[in-house]
Amino acid sequence: MSQPKFFALIIGTEILNRRRVDKHFDFVTKALAQRGHKLSGSFIIEDDPALIVHTIQFIASQENAILFSFGGIGSTPDDHTRRCAAIALREGDMITHDEAKRIIVDTLGERAYPYSVRMAELPRGATLLDNPVNKMPAFALDERYYFMPGFPEMSHPMVEKILTKLIPNKRTYYRHTLTALCKENVFIEVMEKMPKKVEFSSLPKLYSDGWRVSISVASTDKKLAFESFHMYIDVLEEQNIVYGLHDEQNEL
């Protein structure tokens, strides 16, 4: 798969009503950045089956999508993700996964019945993900869609293991950043000329003494990043606008 687009799906009404604090977004963004990648989107949604199905379908419709889904794969009535993943990606087809059932029963014994064993009901074609904490398996579909527990201590090691497989080699981003004493509209013409292989951002802020804008340019192409960044500097120098350079960063 070329240029994967990573998405996080964080499922839990308890996060939206602030009974729990999300820890997945921060973790996934840092884990990806260490490998030279970033999230294309992150969604926090409630435990609503229709919403879960539609969100999974939307993410799956994106080219080269990789999904990390957190939450809702347990055995309680509000755990909808297993069924929703089957509806979204397998036309609702679910099976009893023999290996998942064996792990659950071997781990819990008689306590697996009647509820915990339900976690072995998975979408057709699911492969298992090892749970480093309590052995209750998570699962993946098509080696692209990964459904994990909402507990960070369980799911985050899974993400690290998945990323090690998906991204065996780190990718270097060459980033240049400046802050200028002006409005961002000074750079609109330059922004419109940015090559597709260049990631750029413009972050304006109004202070008591006037506007400032931070410009950041990055690319895996070192020469292209440098040349694109200097297009902004040329505008500043032509208009005699005061600016300062930040330390150059190489993002791994």
C-alpha cells in the first residue's frame, strides 16, 4: 500500500460526557510522528450503532485507509463495535471465531460463560490481535482495520506492534518554520502555488501590538521543502516584513 492514510476512531459516550479523558489521540499522533506519518482524521463518537457503522464505512471509503478503532469490543450490551464492524465491512456476516473462543475459555474457565464468550463472535475473516494484559483478543480485518479495547494499557501496545509491521522504515520529514509580523493573507498567492508533495500550514494570531502568523512547510523531499519555504521568505523580504526563523526540524 502506497502512502497510507491513518484514522483513529474513539468510541465511548463516557468520553463525550467527560466521565473519562481520551488518551488515544495523543498516543496515536505521537506514535505516527515517530515514524514520519500523521493522522488524516480522528473521530470521537458515542456508543450508537448506526453512527459507528456509518463512521467505519466513511473511513473505509478513503483511499489507502488504515483504521485504529478503540472501544466497544467487550461483552456488555453497550459494546456494539464487533457487530458494527461486521455490518460496515462484511455485510453483517459474523461467525464464532474458534481461536478467539479457545483463548477466552482457556483464560477464564467457567467464568467465560455466559457473557465473556460472546467476544468470540467476530466479523467473517477476522484475524486476532494479542492482548498483552488480560488475553481477551482484539481483531483486525483485511490488515487495514484494527479494532481494539478502549483501555490504553491494552490497545497502545497493539498499535505499536501494528505500526512496526506496517511501517518498518522510518520516514524523514524536512520541516522549516517562521513567524512573521503580518496577516496570513500576505501569503495566499504563495500558498496557492505549493506543490502537492509539500505540507504547509498557516497559523495566525492577533496580539495587542498586531498580527503575527507562523508558517510551516514540510516534505519528505529535502530540496523541495527548502525551495518551497523560501518562496515565503521571498515575499517577506520583498515587502520588508519583519520575520524570525525557527530552528529547522527533521521529523522522524
